[in-house]
Amino acid sequence: MGIESFVRDVVAARQREEEHRKGRILLVGIASPGLGDLYRIYVIAQHDGFDFNLTHIGSDFTFEHKEEFDTPYMRALFDYGYNFIRQDRPWLKTPPGLETQLGL
């Protein structure tokens, strides 16, 4: 299935919904969302006229995770995010692999 077909399917499914939600979608703290989920969220946001902003934990975060609730890991992750924002890194405006906005 190509991206164009995927986009048409998602838009068609979205148009069949009875309620058209107005508001803002905020996706926070979802570990490793599938790429398909990101594309679906992006297409819905574009279709509904919302801005899409994405950030992620980069490959430069290399702190080792030793246990399920690892306080040093959580602190390192927080520091990474805090420093990321302080460096004023821009939001990604499209999901990975999609270089231009769809203009739906």
C-alpha cells in the first residue's frame, strides 16, 4: 500500500465519523508509537486543519536502562528533554519519511 492510498483510506474513514471534533490533539508520553500511528495522526490533523508538531528521543540519548522503574534513567531522560528544549530545536512538522506537508 502506497502513502497516497493510505492517506485516502484514513481521510475516508475520518469523514465517516459522526462527530467532527474541534480542539487540539496532544500526544505525550507514548513509547515507540508505530510509524503507521504517526501517519494516521498526521493525516487527521491535516484533514481537520490542525498543526502537527512532533519531537522524539534522538539516537544521541544513550543512557542505559537497567530496570523497569530506574530513577537515574528517568532523570537522564528528563535532563535530555529539558536540554533539548533549551537548545531551541525545532518541531518536526511531518512524520519521518514524509518530507512535505500533504495540504489536505
